[in-house]
Amino acid sequence: MKTRVTELLGIEQPIIQGAMAWIADARLAAAVSNAGGLGIIACGSAPLSWVREQVELARSLTDKPFGVNIMLMNPDAPELAQLLAELKVPVITTGAGSPAPYVEMWKEVGAKVVPVVASAALAKRMERCGADAVIAEGCEAGGHIGELTTMALTPAVCEAVSIPVICAGGVADGRGMVAAFALGAEGVQIGTRFLTAHECGIHEAYKQKVLAAKDSDTIVTGRDNGHPVRQLKNKFSRGIRKMEVDTQVSLEEVEQALAGSLHRAVTGDVDNGSLMSGQVACLVKDEKSAQEIVDDLMREAQAWSAKNLEAMAQANATRSWRS
């Protein structure tokens, strides 16, 4: 399949694996890239030595393009930006800040720059500063989120910019992918579905929580401090919400409780860790390889896109997508 996204990134299918801190490492990224999509290594707050190690490992596991995500609010962002240029990473996705100071440096080494945006206004700014594409991420997504839903954000961003738009937030199967394209996107970014990939290194207990999730099983914390995060409901997330509404609890106490919470979840403490996940976890029902996930997405999307509206309605009436 060819879209501006596949041609820009040098990939076979317009599917990007989401950047999930403490989760999206070289093994998962390489598996997604080998499957025809674009795997992403998430820097998060990891040390530069880990990032270098993961990029080198990814190159040993795949000869396909892959990307690295940098959170620009990270105090080490300038050093990370320089490292990614030094390593000549093929694709760099960004979040939590503007990549403007680094775009020229990255482009000089041939990297494609793809920021995550939560509004049409931000997408316009990213286009002006030289971004090659943008990822419009709706608040259905897991992890750090904005306020707009995917349904409203994606078409608004598509109307605001001329560069390719990749839709993220609420996509886990072929139906979601077709919906994203109907909204104007030319590719999708998917995180939660890859949480249960065989190559994803999170603890099995975390995967089982995703597989058991219902549509109402996520909660957003951090709205009060301006850093909202979507995660699965558990003892920890409910406790954080109680702390946030308690006027006797300081912001510093909340932040102290949050420290290390994602790492605890990744290593198996599903009661006292932050189980970051999108609302679409309710549609994730099995563990499969990255290759199988990408193949399923494309097969389902192609089947649905071949239908006219009447045929879609008839298929929906019989719930044919259950088979």
C-alpha cells in the first residue's frame, strides 16, 4: 500500500507503533518495522547510553527504517537531540514541546521529523518549522494526552496543514484504521494494540490487565497539574485521583506518589503501578506477534474500505466483524 506516509518514511504499510516510555524498546520497534510498519523506540527519561544501545540493537535486528521518540520536556532533550543526529536515526517523532531548535540539525543528517500534536494550531506551527508530517493524537490514547477527541482533532488538523497527517488515539483494528482515513489521515499510529504483542517486554500481568479491560476501564489523572495521563483503573490510579481532589494534599505529594509508577507497572506491579493504556484496550482480545497484528490491521482495513456505505451498514447489522 502506498500513501504519502509510506513513501516519506520508507515503509510498506502506513502503520506506526506508538512511542511508549519504558515499553517501546528496540525489540518491539524492530519487530514492527520487520512487519512492514514503522517501529519507534521511546527515549522517555532514559539515559543517553540506553538510547544509543537501543538504536544499535534495533539496527542489528532490522534493516528496515525505524524511529526514535524524544519528549522535549526532558531536561536532557538538547543532548538527546544531538545524539539522534549523531546516530542518524531515520525518523524522529517528538512530543511535549517544540522541536524547532533541532529540526535543521536533524534534517541535515537525513532524518524525517514527525511531531505529535494535540491541536490544529500546533500542527500549523510544526508545519512552519519544517516538520515532514504530524501525528494528530486524540485524548482516547493512552499515556500523556490532550483534550480533543480523535474524531474532532484529525479532520481539523488535516484541514489546517498540507503535510501528511497520521491519526492516533482509539485505533486498534481495521475498522479504526478505515475511520482514520475517512477523517483525512494517510496513516495511523497505534500503541495499545502493541502492548500485547509477543515482542512487547512488559510483564504478563500488565498484558492480562489490557486484555481484560472494558470500555469504561480507563481513568485520567494529572489534569490539575497540566499533564493528563490516561491509564487503566486500579488501586494506584484511583488513589492518585483521590489525592488530586483532596485539598489537604499538595502537588508535590502527588508527584512524589507518581514517581516510578510506570516502571512498577511494566515490571509486574499491576496494583501499585501506572498501567498506561488507551480506551481502545477494550478491543484488544489476544496476544499476537507484531507481524500478525500488522497483517490483521491491513487485512481488516482493506476489507472494510472495499465496501460502500450500504454494504458497511449491512455488515454492521450482522456484526460480521466479530468473525
